[in-house]
Amino acid sequence: MAADGFDVVLTARRASILQDVAELCRERGASALVVPGDVSRAEDLAAVTAAAIDRFGGFDVWVSNAGVLQFGRIEETPAAAIERVLFVNIAGTMFSAQEAIRHFRARGRGVLISTASVLGVVGQPFAAAYVASKFAIRGMSESLRQEVRDVPGIHVCTVLSSAIDSPVYSRAANYMGREMRPIWWLYPPETVARTIVRLARKPRREALAGRTFGAATLIGKTLSPGLAERFT
């Protein structure tokens, strides 16, 4: 986004890594503001909004991309792990949406982009909480599009990403008793980044990141749901 002409406000839990990213953004000609925070804390997101308004006078796009993952059979997964996945992925995305929509209503325009997954359309074994959270993000986005129809300048978009080559797999909680690995068809993270930039410039309801695999998955689910579940 920095290379595409956006100034950016960056938030995540680890300030040192944010500073590294901010420096890369500045090298591409953007102003970059770092506001460390945890998306599962509504007060941290309010601080992000306040900092953006103080520095830039407001914001035009809000991207929700934080999420955590857990592997395990449902009956063998601790309740605390399920709660953490659901709270970060769902509540964190909804807290972000609250901040974004409040600001966009005041401005009369804005683009909210939330990262879901093709797992918001099809299920996957041993990741029920994560799948449930991605279904929830799609439902939230649909509800918000209905809520903001009175302000045509506000757009609510959802990214349906395929499997992405990121640390989410290696950092996932694992109650399987064996090492987990992602499926063989992995897309680079830049695939998601490019999709987000396109949505920021030209909003649409939903967009696939990793189109070939994503489209094949969605078509299979539509044409033969039972077979798609067995294949997965």
C-alpha cells in the first residue's frame, strides 16, 4: 500500500517488527505511523483511531488482517484455545469494524477490508474454531453492508484467501500430537497484499486471493457439497 501511494498506520503486538515494516514503507515514499496494540482489546483499537486522526486527520481505508489458528480434534482441544481463536478472529475483527464504521460515517466515505478465507465457505477438519471464525467474518461483512446502505460512500469488503505461505501454520496451537503442515498449494503473502490494494482502490463485496485454488474450491462446494467435503 505504501508503494501504491497510501500513508499507513500499522498496529500489531510486537513494536519492534512494526518499526521494521514502517521503515520499509518510508523507503517507498509513504508516511508510516506505528501504534502497537492487540486487536482483541477494543481500547487498543480506539488508540489506533485517535493516533490516525491526530497524525493524518483521519483514514480512508481500514484493513483487518489479524488472526490466530489452532489445530486439533474438537473433543481434544482445550476450551481456552477455542476461546482465544474465536475472540481474536471474530471479536477483534468486529472491534475493528466498530472503529472504522464510526469514522467513515463521520466522513461520509471509507473502505473496510476484512480478511476471511475460502474456509469461510468450505470447512476443514481439525480447525473447527478457525473455520467458524472465518464463516463469522463473512456474515459480519454481509450484515455491515446492509447497515451502511444509507451511506453510499462506505464500502465493506471481504478477502477470501487461499492457503498463504505465512507463519500462521508454524505458530498455530497444535493438539494433534504430530507436526502439522499446510496443503501443498501455497500462495505467497503478496497475493493477499495485491488483493487488498485492489479493493482499496476499487471496492467490491468479496475478492479471492489465490484465485485458481479459491475458484476451484468454491465451484466444487457449489456443484457437489458432499464430494467437496470428502475431498477436503
